[in-house]
Amino acid sequence: QVQLVESGGGLVQAGGSLRLSCAASGDIFRDNIMGWYRQAPGKQRELVARINSEGTTNYMDSVKGRFTISRDNAKNTVYLQMNSLKPEDTAVYYCNYQWLGRIYWGQGTQVTVSS
């Protein structure tokens, strides 16, 4: 089992910044992928960004150049630095851990961007 604990969400004005953190604990294996998904009301959950153990990253198009995902393997923690936030970034953000087909989710953290 893997437990994911997120922090860092909140309310921010458009153009502002937030940093999300997700600490993983439990049966952590080296070659994993960690990432952030988000789900806005009435919409499907979508991938925001992900990073593998070697630091290779992927981003959804709408956040490229504004969001940066990073990780600290020693702390089993993944971060999402979100800059130039827009009202359309408002959603519940979920941390995700994947290893050999096993998928775990955090409880979610609310990010609200006011215009």
C-alpha cells in the first residue's frame, strides 16, 4: 500500500502562484511515476503533469510554461509549482502514484483562482 498526503492548495487571485506538495509513504518502489491530476466541477479528471523517477516530465498543453513539476526521491515527495494561475485552473488537484500498474491517489486539495 502507498499513502499520499497532499498540501499547499488554497485561494489565490489570477496571476498568482501556489505550490502543491505530495508526500508518499508505504511500499515505495524506485521506478515509479508520480503526478498531479485535477478535476473541476462537472468535468472529468485530467492529467496536469507527471514525472518519473529519472526526472522525465510531461505536461498538459494548457499549463506548459506556467506549471513545473519536480520531485525529491530521497523524501518520496513530488511538487507542483503553479505560476500565472488562471480562473480555469480552479479544481481539486489529486496526487497520483503509479508503479507496475498499481495506482494510488491522494485525497485531493482544492485550488481556487479568483478573477
